[in-house]
Amino acid sequence: MPERELTKTVRKGEELNVRNLKKFLLHYDLINDEKNELIIRQFYNGYSNLTYLLKIEDKEYVLRRPPFAAPKRGHNMGREFKVLNNLHKVFDKTPEPYAFSEDAEILGAPFYIMNKVDGIILTANEARDREVTPNEFKTIADAWLDAYVELHDVDYKAAGLESLGNPEGYVERQVKNWGKQYLAAATEEVPSANKVMSWMEKNQPKNYHYSLIHNDYKYDNVVFADDQWKKIAAILDWEMCTLGDPLMDLGTSLGYWTTASDADFLKQGLPSPTTMAGNPTRTEIVQQYALKSGRDINNLTFYFAYGLFKIAVIAQQIYYRFKHGHTTDPRFANLNKVSALCCNTAWNAIQKDSID
């Protein structure tokens, strides 16, 4: 069956200047004639940077730009383009970037254009529509983990990305910075948030390895080549890619990895195909990652709690923009509840010293 349509009509207030965009495409030889019709659709699955599908002259491109009225932190299009441009030369699971502009006169903000990778993005709805079987999910999880390990083994120096981040002190900085960001975006009192922040400050690992990390690696951020599920054609959304502790990366993935045995309110707050039969548990994910990567994994509760708290901060920041009228996307209306839910779940995991 064909994959579910992931685009829709562009949301009101998030339109692109068609005339300026055509001139830009022509300048970079991505089209032959700016008089040809340009169809613009918007991807609706993401919650952060705005992503558009461009159709013109039998070609398809993807455009990424920051959300309207978003803070500059975390929405650096030039940095994201550099990551893709350099990484694409040494790692075959990235979209090919074509052009970047920081000229706000064109579309009102920096943006870049890359190729559209054909394949299947496995959202919860896509998995239900396809009636993915338990045996298929075993293959899916295996391919997903293989690509994850491959990413963490990338020679970032060969890609010219050794200046992408400062891995020394990475864990300490992340704990501190995500705490600051949460407090800056808070709209209500969530007692568990303060407890988690305090616990992480006291229980963070002091010694760790580092590598290139994605920081948002989950099923719906990869493109499977086909419904055989054995090959990942591309990893998407490199917004938060940096150099750091790969187990911090894994912790974020575990935060998104809801399972069938989780409480209903958690599965509703973080909907994911990982709840369907055949998917490994979070503990099994860790065991398989350790086996495939050869890495020892200690302080697991810390990494899981950190992952959940980071997701809580991101959800709260998006809700803050919604509450203050900077976006009208109705999906954002209850993200404050998702944020509180993640904090509560993290605190429960800390108290139980368990990730399942």
C-alpha cells in the first residue's frame, strides 16, 4: 500500500513567498523556469522547525525553516545545513542538502532546501494503516538500532564536524541548560519537574564517552526504504545534532519509546508505534544497543530520566509559544500536560530505579 500522506495545506500564517522562492530555486539551478507552477504542502508530523514539500517541474524538494516567532536558540538553519552538507559525504543515511540562505528578505527567516527521500516514515497512524505485524516490528527495531549504532560510530572528524560541539563537560551542561530552559518556559507549577532537576544535578555521570549524536532519534525521524523494513534510507531532523555522550542520545530515544505496558495516559501523551506488539521493551532496546555497539551502559535511570525531562522541556517551550499566540497549530494546545506527564514519569522512574 502507498504510504499515508504526511503533508497538508499550509497552515494560515505559515505561508511562503512563492515569487521569492522560485527566484531562489532558479538561482541554484533547482528549476528551469520560474514561471512554472510551484505547489507547496506542509509536513504536519513535526513539532519544531517548519518543513514544506515543494513540487515543481516534476521535481520534489523539502524546505526547512524556523517556526514563526520562535527563539533563535535551537532553530539554527545554517548549522543544520552544515551538518547535512558535511555528513552526507561520509554517512549515506542523510538527505542531500542543496542550498541555504540566511537572507530574511526571501522568506522572512533563514532556510535550506534538500532532496525528498522516498520511503516510509513510520508514524503510529502509518503503522496501524499498514497493520504492521509483530515479526515485522522485530525487523524494524533491528534496522532502527543498526542505523543508530552506525550513526554513533561516524568519524565526525572525517566529516569536518569536530567543531560542531564541545564534548568535554557535555552532560553537566545539558543538565544545567535544559533546567534553565524549562524554568524560562514554565507556565504552571509542576512539583516533579523541580525534583527531577535537583536529582539529575546530584546524580549525573562524571565520566563518559562521546560521539556524534542526533538528539531526536525515533521511528518517525527515519525513512525506511520500503516495507521490507530492512534498510533505512535516511535519518531526518538534524536540528539538535552535536558532539556528546551517545547515552544521552539513547536516553532521549528511550523517553519517546512508549510500550504497551505503560499507563494509558503516557501512551496518549507520547503516541508511538512502539506500543504495538513485536516491539522490544526499553530494557531490551538497551541490551541490544549495548550488544551492537560494544558500549557499557551504566547510570541507566539517569539517562532515561534525562530523556523524559528533555522531551518535557521541548513540549513546554512549544506550548509557551502557543499560549502566547505565536502559533495557531491546534496540536500544541495540550503540550503543557504532556510536559507535566513526562516530568511525573521521570520522577517515578527515579523512585523505582527502573526504566520499564
